[in-house]
Amino acid sequence: MSLDPPTPEQLKLMRQELYQDPQITKEDVKRLREWLQKQPHLPSHMEDERLERFLYGCKFSLERTKQVLDTYYRVRATAPEFFSGRDPTSEELQRNCRDMSYFVLPKLTTEGYRVTIFRLNNVEVDKFNMQEITKRVVMCLDVRLKEEKCLSNIMIIDFQNFTLQHFARCSPTLAGVRKSMLCVQDAFPLRLHQVHFTNCSTFVDKVAAAFTPLLKEKLVKKFFFHSNLEKLHRYVNKDILPEEYGGKAGTFLELNDAWRRKLESYKKWFQEEEKVSKSDETKRLKKLKESSVLIQDTSVEGSFRKLVID
């Protein structure tokens, strides 16, 4: 599974929204490397290409890039349940690939956004394990950092086969889920444009209303709920979607299996990264406050209580 680079038209649109002179970028990568070498708790082995993708994902803000890099390495030291034993050929990951579809589409949207899709294959609630899901997700995100940069991201979560019991296992009220969200959202330089929920059943609005006060308003505004796939096509180019969604990208089975094989091809890299790609918190000069980008203890304005599923 290869991730197609932007077409000339997409590249033009991407540069109109986010562009920096290549020479300045080169100088900023050098500054980042010098900064990393001065941090006793951080490794400095990351290649220039990945550092450049961190800069791009942080809109070329050096300070923001430093923050994300620090978090990127910190969670690998403090959340071993997600970042240790990352063997893509293990029974755990192979089982997760069978039970759940999670893949990144090969083509970008017209605007230069990358689309990722998640859907349950196995309806058994006991197979819905947030720790295993998170481990697989961050492995895919690491691969993407090795291979590409995109303007922003669109996430499609298909509620087919979801039940109230599944929602209970991924509630933001759970400490493990909040930790998972930190590792995915705060530790990678991948911006989120929209989240689309498809095949929504009648109880989804009630569940969403309960979750909303736990999320920031900025995130909530990116959520779109659809009762059918025709509504999704208003936001995402139909042709780049899977065949089950009326597109031409291939079937869910083919796309999911392609990403399983891609992860397997990175087995040696995952093993090598696990040894060096984490912070040494005993050497940190100044402790950082725990990130609260995604989760708040207090309520936020706006909620899904007025949600209308189109």
C-alpha cells in the first residue's frame, strides 16, 4: 500500500494554505537538531526528513514543533502499554487487524487532506480493546511520518456494528481512554480537519450528548454525523473512498490487509525505534504539565444536545 503524493493541482492548493521557503525549512531543521542535542532527556537520532514533517504539521512553528517532539518522546517512555512490544506479526496485532478495519486511503482529497477509516469487523464487545487499538493506530501514524506529509486529516468512523456496550468502552471518562487520546492527538504533528461518523443509529445523538461536555468546543465543531453515505460524499471525494462507500480505492478487506502488510514491512524499524525513540524522564530539567489539549475537567460551550443527524 503506497500513499500517493499530491498531484500538481493539490500541491498548488497546499502551498497556498501552508508554504515555507525550502531554505528556511532547512535552517529550521538544523535549529531543531541543535535544540534536541541540548536536551539531556531527549534522543537526537531522528532523520531530517521526519523533522521536516514535524515542522510542516506544526505549521512551521519552531516552538510548537519542540512541544510536539517532546510529547512524542515522552509518551513513549510513560505509556509503554501503547509503545512497547510493537511487533506487527504478533498474534495481538494480527487479531486486531481481523477484528477491526483501520486504514489510510492512498489518495488525497482535492484539498490535500488524508483520509483514514475505522470500522468494526467483529461485533463481540470483548474484542473491542482500546489498548490494542491505540497501539495499532500509533504504529500507523509513525509509518505515515516516515512516508508522507499532508495538509490535514479527515477521520471517518463507521458506526456499523457499534452498540452501547462498545461506546461504554471508549468513553472519555475512562483514564485509559484519556491517555490514549493524548498519545494520538498531542504526540503527533498531524492536524485534524474533520471527523465524520457514518451509519449512525438512533441512539448515537444521546451518546454524543453525554460525551460532549468532556471535549473542547474546537474539537466538537469538527464532528459531522451522517445517517447515510450520500451525506458523506458532500465532504469527501467519492472516487477516493472504498468500494463499499461508492468509491474506487478498493474494498475494505483489500485496504485493511494492505495496511497490515505495510506494518509488517516495518517490523525491524519498530524494533529499532523502541530502543532509542523515547525520553529519559530522569534527566528532564523541567517537568512539563500534563497535556490537556483534548480532555477538560470542566464543561465547554456547545453540545450535541441540539445535534441533528443529516
